[in-house]
Amino acid sequence: MNAFEIMDALGGVPAELVETGLQEAPSENAGKRRSSPKRMILRAASAAAAVIAVVIGVRYVRIRAVAGDSEALKVIGVDASQFHISGAMPYDLSQNCEVLGSMLHKPRTIAYAFDSDGNGSAVFDSSYRLISYSSGKHQDTSETELPENALMETAVQIAQRLDAGYQYYAERSNPDRLYFFFRKMIGADAYDAVTLLLNKDGSVRSFVAAYCDLDENFSSDSLDAKIEKELTESVIPAYQEKNSNYQGYEITNETFYFKNGWKTYAMLAVNFEIGDGFHDTCNYLIAE
Amino acid sequence: MEDQIISMLRARDEQGLRLIRDQYGELCRAVAHQILGSREDAEECVNDMLLDVWNSSAELEPTGLRAYLVTLTRRSAIDMLRAQHRQKRGGAQFAAALDELAEILPADEQVEQQVEQRELTAALTAWLRSLPSDSQRIFMQRYYFSDSIEAIAEKNRMSRGAVKMALSRLRKKLRLYLREEGLL
């Protein structure tokens, strides 16, 4: 069989499939995907990555942005006591140029990813095994839904200081927590990104800064095989255990590969079907 | 509009063809142009399509006219492309000789080929229907309409990288599926 034969055979598919190809994506998806924090994170910083340090307390902002080299992301000048979190922050992770993150009570966490709606999160240990995740069942809020309070002022100040764009989301299950995403364009197609999960009282629950190169042309059978293995042996069983109405899964088009240093990662966006047409999207980071 | 056109064609009213050209000509030209990369060739395919639809007007279905017209145009464009490739490989005379020889192929062999193609079409249809609508759309845009990666990214509000990645995954999925079905 050759490509012509497949092309020929495609010519015989029913009209409804032909019509599908004539459509555009529903407009409700617009913007949301474009502004996906995951995308921001994945597109974070290439050659001229800025180094951003963020210190936040209640109504207290101190930001330092320092030019850095392309080989490592260094979070500097951060006084852990300013964070209302426990556990040590993994500042030294810049050594291996990995995706950097931290989360409450997860001092060994080195990666922190958001799902395609920008809300669900997955946390990984230093072996890239999934530690925990929260699903994407969060409310994407509009600006008018949030009160004008000191926290918002803080967010605006951060954005101004970074000369960055920002977005925020409330966590549906816990409206007292807000996600803030700050992104700064540093190249034609590159961002620095800082993400903060704040409690409404302004205390920091977690934050992540990211630095990686997105590899748009990457393809790897070995990594794909590893993804399948992780999915079947780890991710799916863990999901099923927590969701009795699990019906199936699909790897979505929002999956990316990216390289960081010499390693390649797949940022896997998985849609879990959980009944009544409802999908729950989660992200997983898998290293080659 | 489709009903009106079909009624006209069934009544052998050439105004139906003019309406098709007005309503769908641009779309069909674009489809052919994506495949052939030549405006003149694309125009020829649209003319072929009009002739085909005129000749098959009695069999026209009451719905899905647009998709049918696109299918006819695409088929014509692929035939033309195939002929052009043959010419490139062996020159016009080689292509002509191939076509002449094809006439003497045993009928059962041609039937066999048609059956194989129908099987492949059925398999592709089943596979496409098993995909989520986003994936269906992207696959059809690329491999049916030959849309560029940029155009697909724009239509689907995705990055170019995400489109490439999605297509790469779909190709792998399709390869696996066709192998399972014994077609590869």
C-alpha cells in the first residue's frame, strides 16, 4: 500500500466526515487554549531566560528579575520564611536544569504541571514518578467574579513589575484558593512563567517558575512506549482507584514534548471520561 | 439551496451547475489547489467535478451535496496528481503507455483492486469515527483537504507544534490500526 492508495481511500469516506474537515474548532475553545498556563509554562524561556525571584507575603511584594544564562533556571533571593508553607523549597534544582516547582508538604517535588484548562495539577518526585495530582475540576473565573481586594492589587503589582500578563483562576473545590499565572514574553515565541497558588488571605500555597525549550518536531518511539507503560501501570490504575465512574481515557492534542538540557519530556494531557459526557483533564510529566 | 440545486440537476437544468459554481466553486477550487498547487489545474478539476455531477445527477442524494462535490473534486485532483507523478517518473509517453496497458488488465484484477480500496475506505471510516471530533477534524483537514499546518493551527486554535504532535500521534495510531486490520 502506498500513500496514494490511502489518499484515494480517504476520498470514499462518508459526507459527515468530510464536513468535519470543513469545520473550525468551536469558538468556546478559543483563547482558553491559547492562554493555557501549561502552554505558558511549556513555552517558558529559551536562550535568554530571565531569572525571576518572587517573594510574596500578605500585601507584601518583592520581585527581582535578573538576567540569567540559558543553562539553568536559578531562583534566587527567595526567603523561605516569607512563604506560608512548610517544608524546604528545592532551590538547588537548577543544577540539572529541570522543570522546577514546589508544593506544600512536598519538599522533594521537582515538577509541577497544570492541565490544559490551567487548573488541574500533577506533582512528580525526583524520579519523575507521579506523587499526586488534582483534577481539573476548577472554575475558570472571570474578572468580575473576583472581589477587588488586596490580593488582586498584589497580583496587578506583580504583573506591572514583571511587565507581564497575568491570569487567575479560582479553585472550584476551594474558592479560597486562587491560581495566578504571570507570563512574560522574552522572545518571538518564548515565555518566562511564574505561577503562584495563593490562599485568599494572600499567603502562598505554592509557586512554580519554569524554564524549558519546547521541541515541536520531536518524535520518539521509546518515549511513546514509556508513556504507554506509565499510563497502563501507574496513571490509569491510580485514577480508577479515586474515580469509580471512570470510563476511559484519551491522550489529547494538548500533549507536548519538550527538551530541557539533554533530557526529553512528554507533558501528557490525558482526558479521562467520567460519565455523562464529562471529561476530566490531567497532566503528567514523563521523562525519556 | 442544496435541494434546489439537486432538483434542477435532476431536471437537467444547467442553471444547477451555475449555482454549484457560485456556491461551492471557490471551496472546490481551494481543495484542488491544495493538492495540485496550480490554479489552472485546480480549475480543470472543478470543471471535471461539474461534469461528473452533471453525469451523476440522477443519483444525487438529497443531503450532503457540499461534501459530495468536494469528494468529486478531490478525486479528480488526486487522479491528476498521480498522472503528473507518473509523467515525472517516466515522461508523458510512459504515463500514456501505462494507461494503455491498464486497459488490458484482467477485469477481476481491477475488481480486486476496487474491493481492496473499499475495504481500506471502510477501515478508515471506522477508524475516523472512533476518534474524538477534534482529532477527526485535524486528520481530515490535513489528509483529506491537504490543509497546511499553519491553516490547521489557525482553524483549531492550536499551536503549530501541537498540530504536528497531534498528527504524528494520529499517524502512529492509524498505522497500528491498519496493521491490526491486516491492511498493512
